[in-house]
Amino acid sequence: MSRVLFLKLAQQDVIAKCDAAKVGISALEKLPDGGTRLVCQSSAGAVLMTQKFKGKIIANDARRERFRPAFSRH
């Protein structure tokens, strides 16, 4: 399973939910058309967050800006 999720949520909401679930974040990226790209540190974390964010997931082909995310949390 991929560790990447594209979400219809603001970054601070994604961080709060991941913290509450104790899921590590590898990268967090704001999408130009709205929403957030989340890369979990583990595939198990991605599975858990897929369940938690049900209804907030957008297509994996969402448009991204060209940059390298600088956000990492353990």
C-alpha cells in the first residue's frame, strides 16, 4: 500500500489527526487547488489514516506544485 494520501483538509487538521492517532508524518504538502498531500512514515499508518480520513480523500492525480517538502515529524 502507498503511504501517500491526498486529502480535502487543511494542513493543521491533518497534523492534529495524525498526532491524535500517533501516526508519523514523512512529508506534508499544500496542494495548489486546495487540500493537503500527506506521506505517512509507515504503510500501517497510511492504512489507519485512510480509515480516519474516509470521505476526505481526493484522487491521487491531484495537481501538485513543484517543490520538495521540508516538513518531517517523528
